[in-house]
Amino acid sequence: MEELKNKAIEVLKGNWKDEVGFSIPCANLYPFQWFWDSGLIAIGFSHFDMPKAEAEIETLLDAQWGNGFIPHIIFHTESDTYFPGPDFHRSDLHPLSSKKYKSTGMTQPPVTGFVLEELYRISTDKKATLKFLETVIDKVYFNHEYFYKNRDPQNEGLVYIYHNWESGTDNSPIWDDIWETMNPPEYTFERRDTTHVDAAERPSKREYDHYLYIIDIAKEHNYSDEKIAELSPFLVQDPLFNAMLIKSNESLIKLYELIGNNADKIAQLKKWQEKSIQSFNNKLFDDEIGAYIHYDLRNEKPLRYLSSSSFSPLFANIPSKERAASMVNVMMDKFGGEHQYLCASFDPTSERFNPKKYWRGPVWINLNWMLYNGLKQYGFLDIANRVKQDSIEIIEKNGFYEYFDSRKDMHNHGKAGYGGNNFSWSAALIVDLLNE
Ligand code: GLC
């Protein structure tokens, strides 16, 4: 295991950009800084190089907008290996966007709060780490305030995403239902992702038309949150995204208590937390499916599909013990067969399942890491260990890929790791799992 850990550390060192102080998710395919990648990468670094972990977070937060928003991609460098780049996204259209960095005008799952707590947990010099946390924590709080003020039009404690790229699970079959409600124009553009990765593992041209069209609508209104809430054809309450926010709320409360002197913020976080958890349990749990699902706020209807996101609330302490137990049964029944690695990103019993294609079935290490920690927290130690062992095994067999075939027999002949290779969060989270 020492050898695997050293290899993971090499991957992280290779993707680190010293001039600016951040990590790319992987070369060629993703040449900039991504929001939730950075957070998860910092967890990996904190085990062997705390200054880099801190710099990763500082650089990310340096790109925060004047309204608390944190963008999903920060374009630190010029690169023509990626489409759509800064000239398409035009973050400058928003009056409060960063003057220092070009970015997208959309965000990603808010992992930063719980990442700060992880840094503190892993730190061997708690005093120094707490000092660092004091310099950044208010920015994370401000980001949560942005979400509750601007992304919750019905005041439910649940925030929406307006683009599939905000979800982090970019090409999930769940979005197919939304695409069916839209008819975007045909765009002319040159894809870059399919020059780096097999097209069979990536979204189609027509899917990209939808992605670009939603951005165009937002740009027409200078990325105004109000207008987006009113007009975007994509407006979804996503259980993974909201679970990340709730988990991060919990961490901010704990960290502010450690720091002291922040009673107002703690009180506000507790208010958000109570309301969010209640609505999450009432609105996003589907009794018949036996797990959490997405809700389409634009068309006011539940999106009744099982995915690895359905189980992510375990990580954020959202379900009761009884509910957690029944969710785990559903997970083992549908995703945990002996021929499957845990945990496929989409329901393996569904017609829409595709174990090779980007978020339509493959196993992802970040979701596994959350699941592992969530299962452990609720006392499902055997299943948690299986998630951990499966994660280690697929990486040992294939390398640090972006995603992996969930079918075990595919790993016996040839490549079963897909997307980018030497992928940062796969490496970072394996370092964390191996350091336990
Ligand atoms: C893909 C993933 C997204 C991730 C990005 C960079 O777009 O879907 O979650 O942040 O790659 O790794």
C-alpha cells in the first residue's frame, strides 16, 4: 500500500501549478482550476504538504465574486485544449464578478466548508491550521450566504442548480428528462474533449448544444440569479449538491465554535441547517424508490431515478438511522451485486445505465469517498470497507483514472479506467483512504 500511496503523491505533485498555487484535475482534458476538485485535492495534499493544501484553498477563494459566489472553473492560464473557454463564458458580464480572474458564471458543489474541517482533522499542527482557517472561513460563510440568498426562490432551505455542469455529475441520465423539455439551436463549435478521450466515454454533440444554450440564456441576462431563476430551462434541486452544502454548514458550525467569537454566524448557520435538513428529508426522499432523488423546480416534478447521488446524504448526516438502514439495503440490492464494484454512478438495473460513459454508470472515487465516510458514520462498517477496498482495487488494476467500469469482469481484460488519467482527486482521496 505504501507504493500505491507514493504513486498517488506523484500524481498530485505532477498536477500542481506552482506559479499560481493550484492543481489541475488532469493534463489536457482539464487544464484549469475546478471548484470541487480543488477542495478534494486539498484533502490529499494536507497529508504530506499542508502549505500546498492551504494554497489550493486560498487560490480558489481568491476568485470569489463580490456577491460570495465561487465559480466552477477559474481560467488561470490561456489554453486552447479546452472548450468552452473564457471567451464563451464571459464572466465579466456579471457586475460583481472577479476583476482578477476570468471564470465561468456557474458554480459547483460547495465542498469547501467540510474540506476545511478535514484539513483540521488531518493536521499535525492544529494551532497553525486553526490560524489558517481563521483567515479563510468567513469567505466560505459568505459563499453559503450567497446560496441561501440567491438560489432558494421558494425559501425552502434547498438551493437550485441551473446547469448540469453545476451538479458535478455532468452527464447523468437524470438530465435527459430536462433535455426532453428543450429544443436548443444547433451550435457550430469545435469540441476539445474528444481529442483527448474516446468519444464513446463522453457526451454527444447534441447534448453539448443544450449545455451551451443554457449558458447563453444566463449570459443574455448578465448571469443575474433572479433572471436565471425565472428563465433557465434547467432548474434543479440536486441531492448531492444540497448534501455538500449541509455537510459544509455542519463543519462551519464546528470550526466557528473552535475559533470562538462568532455567535451570530453560528446562529445563522444553525437556522439554515435546521430548515435545509427538514426540507431535504420531506421533499427529496422518495418512499417507493427508498432513497433521495432530484427535483425539477422548473417543471415542478420529481426526477425519480437512483444514482450514487441518492446515497450522498449519508455523508451529511441527513437521514435518520432507520432511513439510512433501508437506503443501504436499496444500495446493496441494486448496486452491490457480486459482479459489480461499488458504487456505480447510476442505477445498474436501469435502461439508461451505461458503465463506460461519463456519469451514466462508471464508478467515481470522489463519490466513493463520501459514501465510505457516510457509511462509516452510520456504523455500516463492512459495507464501508467494501467501498474502500473496491476503490483501491480498481486503481491498483488500472491506474489513477477519472472513472472506472463498474462491471468486475471488465477489469480482467484490458483497460477499464476511463476519461482522464493521472487524475488528481482519484489520487488525493486514495491518499486519504490509505492514511486511515
Ligand atoms: C468533469 C466532472 C466534474 C469535474 C470536472 C473536472 O467535468 O463531471 O465533476 O469537476 O470534470 O475534473
